[in-house]
Amino acid sequence: MKAKARPLSLTMRVVVFVAVTVIGCLTLVAWLINSSIEHHFIQQDSGELKVISQSVESVLAQPYGSEEALQQALSKAVAGHHGVYYQVNTVKGKLVYQSSKLDFTELSMEAPTTVGFNTDNIVKWQQAGHSYRALVSDFVLSQHSYKITAAIDMSFHIQFLQQFQQSLWAIMFGSAVLILLVVWFAIHQGLNPLRGLSQKFHDIQTNKMDVRLDQDKVPVELVHMVQSFNAMLERLQGEFLRLSNFSSDIAHELRTPLTNIITQTQVSLSKERQLTEYQELLFSNLEELERLTKMVSDMLWLAKTQNGLTKPQRNELDSHKEIDAQFEYFDALAEEGQITFIKQGQNHRFCCDKLHFRQLLSNLISNAIRYTPKGGAIIVNSEMSAAGKLCISVCNPGEPIAAIHLPYLFDRFYRADKSRKRHSDGAGLGLAIVKALVEANWGEIEVTSNDKNTCFKVYFGLV
């Protein structure tokens, strides 16, 4: 299989982009300069050709007694102009006068002409290895008609342009190389903060997750990235701490029943026992094994829910009907603990998976019964929240939970009081399951605690 090509580095991307831009700009500048100079030469040559044509016309306009006198006058028509040539022919092509050995008769017969000077008729002409810029114009008298050909040797202009273009392109090439080197150096220096951050990233280990990057020491463009990275580290540190606590907690939770089973079995096997004693041992071991089985099942269910492997249904439920069903289910347990159930608020219809809602409400009420003193009352309230959602709260009296523990109550195996004894056969997964069920049904949950009561509030969308 062909390996996937690595993307271009940031430096190379910027350098290539700048190179294309610089080359394009310098090429445009060179073309504009070259065009400007050529236009200047054309204007200059046009002026020269106009002067030559007008000078020849002024000579032809004078009367002369003989052809020799006319030629003598034409030889003096233009003076002080270097590299210029002119020639006079009749309209039939007969040569009247030429200022040099160069013959422009063919040009005078082929080139477009008009009476007087016309820049549109200026043409380029090649002859004897030289290039000329020439103009052929008609001059009409009462008795004669002439074709005046004026030409300028372009050799000097061409040579100058060639040398200038060579110098210009050399300057442009040198400028482009210098600009790209400066850009590369600037990018390399500009990426130094990223290299510094990369080194700091490398230094962060699992035993140094309290390290945070200083956003005041990076350029403003990297502040948002540093803030996001610090926030990620904060989340990772919290999750890593919870995972560490979870590992120790689950080890403790599994060790206790296993130790009970092993100890009871060893004691029973230390000497012969009666049949009833073995039966009691088996019943005790069965209770511990059932507790382990429930713990493993709850953990597997939590893993599926938190990874999106369970698909809840959107059932339409009545809040009072579901609350009454749970009161009836826990009635015997509440009567045993001398606890009273109180239902408050109005009935509302809302969307949630029926089985999920019954399980989470059951867990909340069971948790409330566990920590409500005898003679207390558990209040389950159904009301509308300010955000337009249904709020179902389960409140019970009892010892308050310190604020430092509230954010972690929904963690698996978390206990606010590490030294307290177990109130029931629960494994510390009840509230974690509640939170997973609420979030799986697009709801929210929060907890508050004070000297009067502890209250869990669950929010769901209405029908």
C-alpha cells in the first residue's frame, strides 16, 4: 500500500505562497517598467519622425528651378539628428532623393499612407540586419505628388532595452531570493514560541499534570490555543484523578466481599461442621456473590450507556403517575423506617424512556430513604423551571453534604465520608447510574445540600 504523503510544513507553505506572490508582483513590475520604456521610445521616435516629415514637406513646398536644386535643398532639410533617414519618391515609385544608401522604395510603396503625419502609420522595418521605425506619408502639390519616407534606426533602443532587461531581471531575481530568505528566517523565528510550547508539552507527564502554560508569555495568536490546552489539561487531570480513585475504590469494593467469602470458607473448613452450618455458609457466600454480580452488571451497563451503546426510547410520561408508582413500590421500606412520602407540584407530560426514568427515580428515592432519619419526610416535587423544562426534585432531610463533595457525588464508588459504614447492599454506583440515565435521555441533573435537606433535581424536556 502506498504511504500517504506528509503534508507540507507550515514554513514551506508560507514560503511557497510568498514566492508565488513575490514572483508574480516582480514580473508585473518588470513588465510595466519595460512597457513604459518602450512606450517612451515610441513617443520619442514619433516626435523625430514628425519633425523629419515636416522638414521635408517644407522643402518640397518651395519652388525650385531644377531637380538638382531640389535634391540640394532636400540634403539640407534635416540636420542634427543622429540615426535618422529620409527618402522622397513620386507616387509611382520614382526615387527623387534619399539621405543614405538605404533604399526604402519598397517600404514606401507597401506601407499605408495618409496626407500629413499620422502615428497610426508608423511601422517597423527590417533591412540589412537592422530594425527601423518608419513612417510613409503623402505630400500633394498642385503639380506633383510625393511619398515621404522617414525612418529611425532602432539599434540603439534595442541594445539599450536588452541590457536593461538583463539588469532588471537580475535585480528582480536577486530581490526575490533575498525576500524569500528573509521570509524563511522570519517564519523560523516566528515559530520559536511553538517550538517552546512543544518542549513544554513533552515535559508534561502523568505525575506532572498540574503543570499549566503561561498565556502571558506567548504571542497573542497563541493565547487561545494555550487557554484551550490548559482547559484540556484541567479536564484530563480531573478525569485521571477520578480514574485513580475509581481504581482504588473498585479494588476496595471487590476486596471486601471476596475477603468475606474466603474468610468464612476458611473458618468453616478449619474443622468439621454440621450440615446447617455449611448451609449458612453457602447462603452467606451466595449473598456476597450476588452483590458482586450486581456490581459487575451495573458497571457493564454504565460502560454501555456512557459510550452511546444504549438507545433510549422517547416515551410520553405523566410525572405524577410515575411518582405514585415509585411511592407504592417503596411504601413498605418507608414504613419500616417510619418515613413519609410527600408529592408536590402539578402533573406535567414529558419525554423520557419509561424504563430509564423509573430506574433513575427509584435510585434517587432509594438513596433518599437510606439517609433520611426516622420520622422524616421525603418530598418529590414536579414543577416547571425558568428555562421551560420539567424539574423533578427528590429532597430528604439529614446531615448536609459538604460543598467540596457535591461535584463528585455522581462518580462511581465515590463517598463523601470515606469512613462511614455501608447502609445497604449498594455498591456506590446508584448516583452514577442516575446521571448516565439522565444524560442518555438528553436531560440534566444537579444536587444541592444545606442544613435542612439534600435535594437532587432532574430536568427533562416537555412533550
